[in-house]
Amino acid sequence: MKPLACLLPLLLAVAAPAPAPAQETRAATPGAAPPPARIADLAWLTGTWEGEGISGPAREIYLAPMGGQIAGHFTQTRSDGIWFYELVTIVEQNGSLAYRLRHFNADLTGWEERDVVRSFPLVAVENGAWYFDGLTIRRDGPDGMVGAVMIAGRNGAPSHEAVFHYRRAR
């Protein structure tokens, strides 16, 4: 009986499900003020980042900060070529930051209505991570970046989180 009792914790540990990966994104707290931040804090983003995306290779390119903002774009590919693009600006807004974007199909037809811009206000900055409302940019060493976005389902409610691991392109 005694040997079985010693094995029980080991058997439970092996049979237990693996812990779920930590969630990368955060949601804004209603009524909470955005944390102070400056566009210069994200100057490290400047350049080209490559990694695996939702359906194949993905690439993000950011220009150096200029005029209180960073401009950039995201490209998602799949087996038959370009799937979609995002045009991006990260802007200073009321002493904090906001990540703004618009989606485009491969033929440059837009997803959003003409004057609609998706905006993600900054909700926290911690340990090399900039948490926007449902979107995260996190440094991962000197040449790595993790990007994450909470993707909404058909009803608009959060559905699942997409996490991208990038390396700085040389």
C-alpha cells in the first residue's frame, strides 16, 4: 500500500491537464484613466519584424517615431499569397498612447466603413509590455517581439486570442 501512496502525487501530476498558456491581452477597465506614456517609449519597434501568423508568415514594419506617432503596416499571408493588410498608427493621445488600425483585403478593399478606424487605448505598461485594450506589444529580448490581439467573434464578443512571435529581420 505504501508504494502506491507515494506514486499517487506523480500519477495525478501526469494525468492533470497542462496549464493553459498565459493570456497576453488585457481589456480596459471602464472608467480607468490610461497610464502616462510617450511615443518615444516605443522607438524600439522601428524596423521589420517577421514571424508566424494566423495562417502563415506574418510581417510588421514600423517607421521611427515622427510627429507624435509611429506609422506602420502588418501583412498576413496564407498558402495562396497575401490574405490581408493592416495600416497602423500608434499615436500620443491625452498624455498616453493609442494603437489605431484599418484592415484591407489583398486587393486593398477595406474591411471597415470609410471613416471607421479601430482604436485600442493603452491600459497598462509593465515589464517591457504595452497593453492596449485587446492588443499587446511585448519585447522578447533584444531582437524579439510578441504581438497579441483578442479577436472578436461574429457577435462582437471576444472569441480567441491570436499570438504572434516575431524576430527582428536583418
